[in-house]
Amino acid sequence: MDVPVACNSTSTTKPVRGKRWKRWLKIFAWTAGGGLLFLLTAAGVLSYLWLHGPLQGWFVEKMLSAESRSLHEEKLWPPPGWQPGEPLPDTWSGPRLSAAGLTSAGQLFQTTNIWIAGLEFSEESWKQMAPRRVKAVPGFMKSDGTLLLSNTNASRNGLAGVVGYDFDFAAANFELGGVRLTNVAARFKGNGTFLSALHRWKKPLKVNLNKYTQGRELAGRETFNFGNLSSDASCLSDSLSYEAFRLAGVPASRTAFARMFLSLEGQFERRPLGLYVMVENLDEEFCEDRFGTRKTALFKPVTYTLFQDLGDDWAAYQRIYDPKTRITQAQQRRLIETARFVTRSTDSEFAGRVGDFFDLDEFARFLAALVWMSSYDGFLWNGQNFAIYLDPRSDKFGFLPWDLDNSWGESSGVGTVEQRQQASIRHPWVGPMRFLERVMAVETFRNLYLARIKELHETVFRPERLSRRTDELAAIIRAAVVDESARRAERFEQTVADRGSEPRSTGDRSKEPERPVVPLKRFYQARAASVEEQLAGRSEGVILRHKGWN
């Protein structure tokens, strides 16, 4: 009788084990399915926020902030042992230039000048000048690698406005070279340079002497730009670049340096912000100095499709071309006429008449200098950081450089270090660029441009001249850089040295905080060798591409 019982016992245990296995399988399936559903939902939400929400702006801010950390190391203020408001001993051993009695902008803007400057704010004014948040542009980073660079909710074009920041003027007291002016207008400026310094004191600044008190100027200028050098380890890129453009025959801005101090009511007196570059403003005073009249039409475009036909209504062009001087209806019509010609003319018509609309020799010089410097944070790539003017003497358009802190191969958004050193001189633009493609297809202009790049290669851009000038300017600003921070001084010395860390051979698309410094002199030598080979026909150079283009 025991056998049947044993048999029954054996037969009933197998189904129990099978049910347990199925139960665990169901649990696993439900868990995996739920996890997958969560991941898909999260991916969908993140994708939506990336395309339609604030994630792109957050990403840009974090990326630029990380880049800035590689250069900036703000000191504790006040220094240990000093009380807030207690004056700090002035140990500056550099020059103390006086702006009293200056009669011309040429005296003010000398490349080797280092001015002592300061801004003083009341508590209320400082709050008024704080960056104002506006509605950002969703999905401004497009799949083809371009960016939307205008936000109608902001008062100005550019990346800062697109991610949701706008700047207002506020009253301040201003000092430059011992000259003190009260009730001036000051605001923050810049795009990437502002965003990279978003959580730091050393932000780029603009000062207008005439906005609140009419008729005021200093050395013939009423507006002053102070660049904070946030992405320039050498602190020399702007100064060397603008100077090279002027030597090349382009009517570019002049520069000087400034040691900036900030005073805030109830918080601190003369807090040192560090070394700034002063860049001559593009305005009516600039036009009068360069072209003989304040009535010159001056524009600062923000567009990937320069001179695209937008119809006959000036309103369609107004924000894109952002006039910096008062524009007459005749000047508006001339720009619209030029856009229609560039967009609609046949190839033969364009080749035959392009010289009626553009100063081809000036444009050839502008383009040759920009290409030799491998300066891609602007005209050659991202549709900004340059200006155009309508010369009243010829009724033709010319070009001006702007925002040159990423010259000398430092525009890391395209290519690698080596590729930027070897960038093509015959196809220097990145991505589709209809205007430049059409102009470079004209044999007369192409030959003129190549003649100009050869001329400048043999004169302005000789490595030994550039290296000597780098040493001269580095010696002038070294004490100011050392005074700013030890980290800043370390990176500065690496950049102006005769030798430095080896550049990376691949990648190099992001500006990670500890990326190797490529000395300016190394770039001069490598770029000169590449341009020499390309002019001789022994190399075609590298056509740079953004990762968004195939």
C-alpha cells in the first residue's frame, strides 16, 4: 500500500515546480516590460524637452561653464585677513596711463596700452543690470549643425538671447585712466563669453557715456566694449587678430587692454576682476573715422544665408542685419537690391556685375586674413561675428571682423587641431554658404583672393613676425595675468611659450576643461607650412565640416 502513496507523492511535486518557474518568468517579464516602458517614456520626455523645452539651453550653459573653468580661478574676496570695505593696498607695478587730455581714439586704442578702469554701482542699479530672463527659443540646436540665433523675446541677436537672457542698461560711475565720469550707462554684453561667466564676477561689459548724459565722450568715443577673455587662454587673440586685419588693409577696430575693478554699494570696494580687452566699437564715430562720414550704413548680420532675397519690405531684413548706424531708405534699398542680385542673378550675370555691389579687393583682403588665421567662429561657419558696411564713397559693400577671441585655429566646433591648421584656402567655408560659394566661383575674384593671401602670407603672417609680436604683447600683459590667478597665468604661459603640450590627433570637438593648450607659435608655423603647400599646388588642404553635415 506504500507504493501507490509514494507514486502519488512523486506525481504531485512536478506541477508545483513548473508553476514556480512560470511565476518567476511572469515576474521577470513584467519587470523587464515595465523597465522598458519607463525607459521609453523617459526617452520620449527627454526628447521632447530637448526639442521643445529648456534642455538645450541648460546643456549650452553647462558646456560653456566647463570651458571657462579651464581658465578662470577667481580669488577669494576680500583676501584672508582683510575686512569687507577695507581698501586693499595697490601693488600694481605696471604702467599707470592717464586718459586726461586725450584728443583722439588713436591715442586711446593702442594695442600696447593697459588702462586701469572701474565701474561703481549702487545696490539698486546692480539689481537693475542683472541679466533678465526671457522666454527661450525651444529646439534652437538644429540637426544639421546650425543654430537659431535670434529670439524675438530678447532685445538683441545671439546665443545668450536664444537661451533666455536679455541685458538692460543701468546707471553707474565709470573710471578710465584716472578720468572719472558719473551717471554713465553700463550693461553686460556678449554671448558665449557671457554664458561661460554666468556664475562668475568677470563678465563682459559695455559702457555708454552718452545715454543718460547727452554730449559726453572720451577721446572721441562714447561707447566702450570690455571683453572678459573667457575662452582665450593667451589673452592675445583679439589684439593680434585685429592688428593683423589692419595691417592687411581692412578697416578693422583697434584694441587696448584694461585692468577692471568693480565696486558695489554695501558689498565691496574696487574688487579686481582681472584683465580685459577693449575693442573699438562699431558705430557712427567709427564710420566717421574710417570712411569720413557718420552717415555710413553699418550692419552686424546674424544669418547663415547672407544676402538672401527676403522680398521688398525692409522689415524682413531689419532684425537679421541689425543696423548699428541710422539707415536711410536709399541704403535700405541698396541692401535689398544686393540681396536680390546675389539670390536671383545667373552665374554669368553674377560674374559680370559682382564688382558693382562689393568692394572686391577689400573683401579679398578680409577673407584672406580670416582664412589664414583659421578663424571659424564667425563668417566662415556660424553666420555671426562680422559686420558689413555700405561705403558712401563707392556705394559698395565691404566687410569688417568682430569677436576674434577664437582666431588662430581655436574654433574647436569644427575639425581637429591639425585639421584647422591645414584648413583649405580654396574651400574655407563650413557647410552650405551660398554667397561665398558664388563669389569664389568667379575666376576674377578667386585669382584676386589667392593673390592677396599670398601677399599677406609673405608679409603680415610670417611666423617670425607673429612670434616676435606675441612676445612683445605677452611681456606687456604678463603682470596683469599673474595678478589675476595662478591658474590663468599657468595657461597663459603655456599658450605663449615656444613649446607646449601636444595637440590631440582626433576628436577635439568639445572644449573640455583640461584640453591641451596649443601654443600660438606652434600654430603660426604649422599654418604657414600648410598655406605654403597649398599656394604651391602641392596640397589641397582640409575642407572642414561640422559634425551635423555629411
